[in-house]
Amino acid sequence: MRAMTTPPGRASAPARRDAEATKAAILKAARHLLARHAHADITLKAVAERAGVSPPLVLKYFGNKDALFARVMSFETDADDLLDAPLEDLGRHMVRHVVSSQRERGADPLLRIAFAPLHGDHGEVLRANFRAQVTERLAARLTGPDAGLRAELAVAALVGLGVMYGVARGPHLRGTDADALADRYGPAVQAQLTPLRRVPRGAAGPHRMTD
């Protein structure tokens, strides 16, 4: 009987998927530890144990601790997803993304920045990446005056949401549907993305510019 053979290219697909899953688990473990311990206190062994892999496997995929944490300290990929919506719907999208990321992946796209003081010189890297990859990138999409300030205020609202959800673990927040939270909190974020409309002095109430 002729032995069955696997068509070329098919055998490698599961291996590639396994490799991507392993790398994702390592990055998730490193993020978890980075949010709770100083960079200098985190070992590759601790990352490997949390990820459920061997330390040599961490080295295989990332080379060394500095290379691994350079990936963890980057917000670029997270910002791609966070900002992936039309500007008029962005506030709601960002709120829902923050909540869904914590619920479904156990990882907040922004919350690492809250722990920058733990990391000494590496904290400055974290801050610089956050500014360039999140707030300045968001500001570049905004129209009207004070775009930088409005971007920082919008992101501050999202970081606060992440702290209340993931650190303070507010029971009412955690018990509310993600869409309901986006409907309620999204307008507060969106308010910073929409520039104020200049009105005559003495006019009552806040006004925002409309297209």
C-alpha cells in the first residue's frame, strides 16, 4: 500500500499557528508582569512560567529580555486597533475596545502607562512610546484648535476607565455590558475629539463645532 503524503505547504500551517500562539502567550505574560513589577525585577524565567513555556523558548522567539520588553513597551499594534474607526464614531469605539480587551484578552491597550514609574529609565521609554504612538497619533487625526490637549484628555478618560475596570475592579462597571458602557461613556470621550465651536460671549451652554 502506498503511504499517504501531506501536500507541500500544509504541514507547516499548524506549526506557524502554534508559534504565533506561543509568542502571543509570552507577550501577554510579559505585559502582566510589567504592570505589577519593576522591569529590573522581572526575569525571563518568570515570564516563561506565566506563559507556560520554557525559558529557552522565550529566547528563541525574542532573543533576550531587552528585545522582549521592547515589544511589550510598544503601543503601536494596540493603537492600530484602538484608533480603527471613523473620527465621528471613535469615542464609542475606543471605550468598547478598552473594555472588550480586558474582558476577552485580559490586556488593556493603554494601562501599561500607569505603571511607568515602576520602571526607572525604562519608564521613560514607555512614556515616549505612549506619546508618539497613542496621543500624538490621535492628535494628528483631530481637526480644530488644541488637538494635542484634546487627544490627551480623551486618552486620560480611557486610562481612567481601564484603572477602574482592571485595577479597582469596580463591580458595577464590570457587570455592565460593553455596548452599554460604550453608549454611556463614549460621548464623554467623543466630546474631546470634537472641537469647541466659537460662540458670542454671553451665549449659554457649551457648543461644539459641527461639519
